Amino acid sequence: MKQTALQQLIAWGDEKLKNEPMKHLSFAEVIDKAEELLEVEREQIEDAYTMGSYDMADKKFNPSQYYQVTYETNN
């Protein structure tokens, strides 16, 4: 299942802390990673817009359904 850019940031932080439990992530490290993920977020927004355009014609998904089908995880 895909992850949103924010879910990817959280997973990255969790993985960093799991691999190095004594290390504390700095705010600067988190900001740097978030900036890296801005491109992912842009692509996700463009994909959602495109899917919305198609779905409006076919009446397939409402926004909540699109999110659930595309990003919902079993956490």
C-alpha cells in the first residue's frame, strides 16, 4: 500500500530511532527529510487531482474512498 508523504516521514523517523535508539533526531534532520518529501507530496497531489478528474466522470470514488483505497494502512 502506498504511503502519504507524511506517513513516509513518520516511518523514516521511527526507523531511525529503532536502528539508533540512543540517538535523538534534530529538528533540522526532520526538516531536511520533510523537504526531500515535498516532491513526493507534489506527485501525490497531482495524482489525486488526475484521479479526481477521471472519477468525476465515472462517479467511482468520493475523496474519502480515494484516500482509503490509495493510502489507508492497517496500523
